[in-house]
Amino acid sequence: MLILVGLVSSIPLFFLLIFGGPIQQGLIGAMIATIGFIGLVAAIQDLTWDRYIKIREMIVAMPVRPVSYAIGIALAPLLISTPGLVFFVAIALWQGFLPVSSLGWTVAALILCWAATSSIGLIISTYLQKASVYTLNSMSNILGLGLIFMPPVYYPEEFLGSFNWVASVFPTSNAASLIRVYSGQYSLPQEIVLARWLILLGIVFASTIVVSIKTKWRET
């Protein structure tokens, strides 16, 4: 999984280097890609562990609530991908693309993006209980690539023109835009920045509520 996330996050950087694109855009996109992909992979891990490793049969006998189990499922891939994320952040800091003063806001945006995509992955796992691992794997990969490459994550939202509001709909592009604002690469009015934070928080809150309500132990 770590190799897959690293390849997916790094491939656009090679294209930017070859064609002389703005590498700072690619570094921010790589950060978001690393966080976004692992959130959706959590759904695959949940189903795989449930059906094949049978780890839930052991956990269900313990005093562990379903929500606590879901948080653990989401945290596991985050810890694994931390070295790659730190690598991209370190390069951005070293090259001056990411000022130290914006590091706190960057971490906050990345955490909210991870929480939103992880909740989406767990929702998929909950509603597609009878789907095969291969079906869920394909769906998660397609959805993950869609959330990373279609919205303005690796490219600036200015390219969308009057449709730049689309960037606020997706948690990945919303987080990328906020990081660009605080790193000085993009300018937005303060009320728009506040609205972007509220939208991102709303996505996290709504998806977390759905996970809390729908997540339950599945008897095997």
C-alpha cells in the first residue's frame, strides 16, 4: 500500500518536472494525494480483515465500540503513509514553497482531508457489505483517482474560471486550495477562506455522523 500511494503521489511530479510545470503545485497535490488515497483504502482493509483475516471475530469479543474500531482502521494506514507525507512537506519547506508560518494551517487542512476521505471509505464499506473485495478495491481506486486528479488538486483552481467554486465541493481540492492560500500561492477573500473551512468541517462532520450511525458489527 505504501508503494502504491508513493507511486500515485509521485507520478504527476515527474510530469511537472519534465514539462516545466509549477512544482509547488505538484508538491501540494502529492500531500493531498497521500492523505486522500489512504482514507479510501481504509474501506478495503476493513472488508479484507473482516472476511479473510477474521480479526473482527477477536475484537468483537472485547469492549471495543464500532466507532473506536472504525477510527483504528482509519489511523492504521495514516501511520504507514506518514514517511511519504513528511517527505513531501520537507521538500516544500526546503524549497520555500511552504512557509513555516503556514505549517499549522497545512497540518489542519490535511487532517480534515484525511478525516473526510476516511469517513467516505468507511461509509462505502458499511453500505457495500456483500460486495467482493475486488469490486470494492476497484471502486475505491476509481473514486480515489477521481478525487485526486479530476478536481483542482494538482493544478490551481484558477484554471476552472467561473467554475472555481467546484473546488470547495471536494474535500481534496478544498484542502489543497486552503494550503495554497496560507502558503501565499493563491489569494482569496477572508470570507471565502472562512467559508472553505466551514465547508470542509461540514463534510467531515456529516460523514462522521453517518459513520457513527451506520457502522455496526457484522456477524460472520
